Amino acid sequence: MTTPRKILHLDLDAFFCAVEVLRNPDLDGKPFAVGGSPEGRGVVSSCSYAARKFGVRSAMPMSQALRLCPDLIAVPHGGGYSRLSQKVMAALDRLTSYVEQISIDEAFIDVSDIPEDSETIARRIQMMIKEEVRLPCSLGGATSKLVAKIATNVGKDSVDTYWPNAVLVVAAGKEPEFLRPLPVKAMWGIGPKSAERLSRAGIRTLGDVQAWSEEALEAKLGSYGRRLKQFAFGIDDRPVSTDGREVKSVSSETTFDEDIADRDRLHSVLLSLSQRVGRSLRDDALVAKTITLKLRWADFKTITRRVTIRDATDLDQVIYTSAKSLFERAWVAGKPVRLLGVGTASLDTGGEQLSLFSQDDDREHRVQDALDDLRDRFGAAKTRWGREHSHDFGRWADVEEEKGEVF
């Protein structure tokens, strides 16, 4: 008889907020949001659990967040997030070599070879991260990646504290029972629009999905219907991937609570994502030659656009201007967007490679360094770009298009 796998999913609780509390302990327990300035078109990147009780959510305009929570404290990005994320992953690597980092604040861990039970291991990891990195985290455990991630979310939602620090393990064989009462939106990959579509068909819970035949689901949802049926029973054989743990790309993306069709808001999110990516590159002393835009429509169709620039960069404005141009070429005016992401690839070390054809790059990099220093000291609200720069798109050498999977 095959021994069931033991898979853990780790999620750093409100990661950006937790890092800002390390910087300023007075924020602990208060409603605050990390992101852009409310005076402009700033967007919430992350918000504390105290703020979430007022309806504040990520990707929300900071001005709207302040209307929902007048006492909200707006905190600019302070940087250093990538460095602390790396410390967390290094701690996990000491426990086992089967670690798959899926974002700056999330990872899957296969602990099947460790003799202790999953909950004991999860509690040990939680304590290790708290002691070594001083960050709170929640973990879910199951026999699959899919159910482990859902368990993390369910565990966090069941705790009414400033920091969840939740641990929830689903026992082998109990996956269908655990999933049955959950709303369909609890499934990884099912958003509000898809949940509404399923609801109109009478499918409101994962138990409803379990009751439907694969053929009926496929007729309703296409090829994803068959996969959804398997997922609703917790069937997911994907391994924890340990390939390519070296940094091959740096990216940041956000999924909106509600689809957005406003160009200005989407530009604002692009700027915030570009600044986050740029800061991560600089924190790790990396530069990139490829800028990537990821865009997901309301119907889950996902496309990517990428451009290769002549001179590798770590400048926020170069990344943003490139991403914005890609966006303008890809976006259909007025068409709602579900997810937006900015990424960089073709990474190298050693700081920006100055162009032989531009005398402005060195000056721009000095300005960027000065802005980073000012943001660290005084906050982003006092150090905003006065205008969007218009960069030389003659640097571009190549543009490629990829189409993602349609769910």
C-alpha cells in the first residue's frame, strides 16, 4: 500500500504588512495598508487584518480604502521584502530539499520523508520562521498541493486575530469531506465571475461539483469542467517541483477582487507593480533585459507580452514605461481585466549596464538610488515621480506573444 504524501503550503501572513511592523512596531494591531499615496492614484498592495474588517482589500485604490476606514494608516513600500523572503526560503531548505517557492510569500513543501506528522512539522516551521525571521505565517497540510493551499485559506479565515498564525491539516482520505461544504470560489482558480456563472447553473459549493457528472461539467465549462470535478474530490497528483530554484525571473502580480476596466486605475496598478519589481531587482543587485506583461481577462483567458530592451535595467521607470507600452498594445479599451502582472527575466548581476547611446542612464540611476533612500527614510508619499518618463523604445530588440491556458 502506497504511503500518502505529506504536502504543506506556507503563506506568510500579510507579508508586506508584517515587514512594515518589523520596521515600525507601533503599527501592530492597527488598520493600515501598504501601497501608493492616497493623494494620487495609489493602490493598496497589502493591508493588515485589522483593516480588512472594514472591507479594505488589495488592488483597491488607497483613496477608497480611506473612505471605508477613515483611521487607516497609509504606509509606503519600504523595500527589503525580497531579502526577508529569501531568509524564509533558506530556513525551509534546511528542513528539506523539496521546497517549491510559488511567490514572494508562498511555498509548497513536501515533508513526506520526515517521520513526524504534518501538524507537528507545520508547528515547527511556524516557530522557526517566527524565531529566525520574526514573521508570522500560516500553513495548510494535505496529500496534495491543491488541498494544502485551500486548507491554508480556510485555516486563516477561521481565526479572528490580528495575525492568523493558522495551521490546518486535512487527513488523508478526508479530502472530499473537507471540500464538500466550501463555496466554489474556494477552489484555486475560481474567481467571482466564474463562481457567479456556476451559481446560475445551481453549483454553489464544491459538494455540488462532486454531485455533477464530468460530462455535464464539461458541457458547462469546457475542458476545465473535467479537471474541476477531480479537484472537487481533492485529486491532484502534481509534485512539489524543485527545478530552477535559482532566480530566473522577478515578477509581481495582483488579482483584483472585482474586474477593472478603467485605464487610469490599470496604469496605476502597473506603476505599483513595476516599482515593486524594480526594488526587488535592486535589493538583489540584479538587472533585467526582458520586461513581461501578464494580463488575464474576466473570462480567465491569459496572455503575456514581452519585450527585450537593449540595455539591462533595474530602474522603475524603464520597467513601467515598457510594461505600459505592452499593455496599451494588448488591452482592448473598456475590456475588464481580472489580473495584471509585471515581470522581468534575462537577469544578470553587477548593476545597470549603461548604454553607450544614452547619456541619461547614469543620471537616472543616481536619481533612483536617491529616491530609494528617501523612500526608506520618509516614505513613498513624499517621493513620487513628477511625471512619466518617455524612454527610448529604440532599445527594444524583440517582442513575443504567448497565450495562457483558458480555464
